[in-house]
Amino acid sequence: MIEYVPILVLMCFAILIASIIVGASYLLGPRISNKTKLSTYECGMQTIGPTRMKINIRYYIIAMLFLIFDIEIMFLYPWAVVMGGLKLFGFVEMLIFVIILFIGYIYVWRKGALEWE
Amino acid sequence: MDMVSFKGIIFIIAALIAVAASVLMATRKNPIHSALWMIVTFFAMAVIYLLLNAQFIAVAQVMVYAGAIMMLILFVIMMVQMEKGGKGDPGETGRSAKTKVAGALITVILFGEMLFGALYYQMTGRSGDYPVAMVNSVGNVRTIGSLLYGQYLFPFEIASILLLVGIVGAVVIAKRKE
Amino acid sequence: MEQIVSMIGWKTAKTIAGLVGVLIFVVFNALILTWAERKVAGHMQRRIGPKEVGPYGLIQPIADALKLLGKEILTPRAVDRPLYFLAPILIFVPVLVSFIVIPFDASLQVKDINVGILVILAFSSLSVLSILMAGWGSNNKYALIGAIRSVAQNIAYEIPLLLALLPVIMMTNSFSLKAIVEAQKGLWFVFYQPLAFCIYFIASVAETNRTPFDLPEAESELVAGYHTEYSGMRFALFFLAEYTNIFIVSAIAVTFFLGGYQGPFLPGIIWFLLKSYLLVFVIMWLRWTFPRVRFDQLLNISWKALIPLAFINLLLTGGLLKL
């Protein structure tokens, strides 16, 4: 547990230093603002329509697939670290695990969820 | 340095942050802000897992929950555009009596379970099959690995089928919406 | 008893020195890389790059940093203030934390944590959140599109990246970066795992949003991507994080595949920095050699080529190790 303390310390440090940098710049830099300067940038034109448009559903599929593969990899990491001690059977069980997920991968590919046009 | 009290202080801080952040998460009007408070909760939880010598769970918590799942949640919020006062705003209509009751029930059950677990081991003086000293001598990830690929092989293979169902479900839902 | 106390004190002192060292190194690295980027770009295009400020223009990055410090920090009216303020500060956290476990030399490492590589991977998966915060918080169309593209790209390339590191862990049975370097005393892992190294390197270039995978910041279509609305030092923080990230992915590649601090004659740290900056140079070289890929190509490279290849490589390694 004690070896994780530096991580916490550095996280606090990072936030502190970044805040100091921004704060220093806030104090040092000029602050002359006017209405046009503070408007949203859109190549010098008036902004058209709502900014937060709907995003394509394909991004959602990608995110969902990522989540599933991420979880799968979280299973693979403990396997990789104990692999030296496992017998051939240990490899076979991981092979089954990966093959089952690969069926899902092929299904996604076949259904065209990976296509972008 | 007295390790017990040091751990105690860290635990109290992490627990307070977790509770405060989850209260803030539940009360924010802007769903994106709620999601960000949820990340803070996950981080505090990761610290608590570390205190329990569960390094792998702590890392998985940050990687899968704070990273992947939060990213998915933010994507979904952006996709359905739950802006304040927008079409998808759950403000009044979303929180019906049913959801409130269900939420309360789940909270009570989980709390009871946790209390039982803590008190059972405290009162009977029993410890689990894998006490801290033993896990630390082998390494947390190694222990999980050897258990997962030995004793708990069947649940592990079932997990792959669950993930497969997840993949198929995502594609089916997305294809229907298109 | 006293001996133990003094030993703990010494260890704590060493950790604190390490933390300070990391902070200094991060700033120094960013200064060198901004200079090197412009010099490399210059010479690749038969120019000489910065030369006025200091010998070979070496003082140029410091001058730039001072200039940025004096620039106005704009906060456009339409932004979501908490998100907009937090994003540049939070992008700094994961890149700094990764330095804790990187072994610069046999004894030059802040902490050798036994789940070392997992800590780096977990934290680097968080930078996506800061990017989303910046893009959404800016309330700007370019920023939002840039952020969403960036996230889609980051997550698509994170999977091959994670899979490419697995064969090395299978060969060493350890997550500790130091143990992995020590295991390469004989032959570097790049010779056992050339495919994994290539997959890792391609994925890490994409993870750092560098050309040819710089779609989130594609100047010609998205202005500056997710940091379009940021100015002055806030913009500089995004920049700093990006350059630190380039060093980190190179350092991990060196640790996992190129023998880390191992090498003849010279001290370990020299070898480590030499190898790391060589990879950084290759990343810069790529920028001036390849045109930007299209978005569908970008995702297809990862989902249809790198991921299956990484899986096949993983299973082959597993099979060979067991048979």
C-alpha cells in the first residue's frame, strides 16, 4: 500500500502546478476583453445553429466494442502473469475464451458495424 | 510512522470524498457534471481497494470504470443530448415513484449485505481462505490469476459468453436505431 | 530499531527526490522536444529551423514559454466554466503519474510498483476524459468534433496497444517494469516479438495524436481540434501534456522491447535516454513523411488489421511458450 503514496502525491502535485501555471499567466497577462473577443470562434462568422449537435451512432458502437474488449483484456492480464506456472490446459482455457470473443468480433465485422462511409 | 492510523486517516478521507462526490453526482442538474462527479467517486473507491490490498481491483476500477465506462456514459449523454430543459431531460418525468422505490430497495439490500459481511468475520473471528499476508507474499494479481484459471475456471468461461452477448446486443440496438 | 527508522527516512527522502526529479525532467523534456520538433522539421524541409535565440536556437523554447506566459487567458462567454477550467489541468495528471514507474536506470526509478505497467495503462486511459471535457466544455463545434474524433481514435488504438504488451508480460511473468528490463539481459524482446513491437509503435503514435494519425487536430479542417478555444498557458498545458506523452510512449517501448537501460560501456541512463529519444525522433520523422489518413482508414487500420494481428501474435506466443 505504501508504495502507492507517491502516485497520490504526484497527482496532487500535478493539479497544483498546473493551477499555478494558469494562475501566474492570469496575473501576468493582459485582460482587455470585448464582446466579439469573447464570442465562440467559428472562423470569424456568427455561429450557426446549436453547437452540441447529435453525434453519429457509430461512435457509440465503437465505444461499446471498446468497453467489451477492454474488459476482456483485463482478464488476459492476470492470465499472462501466471502463465509460466500453468500447464498446457491453462493455455487451452484462454484459447476457448478468446475464440468465443472472436466469434463476436466476426459477427460485428459481418454486420458491417465496423464500416464507415 | 504508525501504519494503522495512517491507513485509517487515508480511509476516512477516501470514504468522505466518495460519499460527498456521489451525493453531488445525484444532485447535479447537468448530466455531464454528474458524470464527472462519478469519476471522482470511482477514484476514491480505487483508493479504498488499495487499502484493502486489492491492487488489481483498484487498477481495474480506474481503467474499466473511470476510463472505459465513463467514456461510454459521456458518449451516450452527448448522443441523446440531455441538455437542461431539452427533450431528454429527466428532471421531473424521469424519476417516477417506481424508480425511487427500486433505488431505495437496492441500497438497503447492498448495505445489509456489506454490514453482514463485515460483522460476520468480525464476530466469528474467522478469516477468509486468502488472508492479507498470504496474498501479499504471492502478489495480488498472481493470486487472482491462479484462482481464476484454476478453481473458478467455469465462471471465467461464462464471462466470455456474457461479453459475447454484450457485443451482439450493442450491434443489434445500434442497427435498429439506424 | 534506530537503523530501521533511518532506513525508512532514507527511502522517503529518495522518493521525494525522485518526485522532484520527475517534475524537472517533464519541463526539460518539453522544452527540448519543442526545439527538436522545429529543428527536425526544418532540416527535413532543407531549412535550418530556429537559430536566432541562443546557439542553434536552443533558448528559443524558453523564449516561447515566456511569451505564452504573458499572453491573455481568454474565457469565451459560452463555455461551460467548470469543465473548461478543469480540462487543461486534469490532462496533466496522467502523464506525470506514468513517470513514477519508468526505470531510467537500474536504481533510478521513483518506485518499483509490482503492478507497474497496469498503473501507466490505467492512468493513460484517463486522458480521454480530459479531452472530452475540453471539447464539450468549450461549446465550440470544432472543439466538439475534434474531441469526439480524438476519443474514437484513442479507444480504437488502445486495444492493440494493450494486446501488444501482453506477449512480453507472458515471457517475463511480471508487471514490474524493472523486472521486464532485467529479463532482457541477453536478447532484447524486439527480436522475439517484432510484430508486437510494430503494433505497439503504430498504436502509440496514434494514441499521441501524431501525424499520420492527427485527425483530432487536423489544422486544415478543424482549426486546432479540442483546444481551439484555449489560449495562453492553458493551451500550453495541452501542448506540454502532448510532448510528455510522446516521451512516455517511447520510454515504454524502450522498456518493453529495446532492453531499457541495458547496453554496453555507457551508463544505463544514457542508454535509456538515447533509445527513447531515438524513438521520439522516428515519431517526428513520420510526421514529415506521411500524409494524414482518412477517418475511415484510421479506424479500419486498428479494428480490421492491428487487433486481429495482435490477437494472433498473442495466441502464437502463448502456444509456443507452452509447447
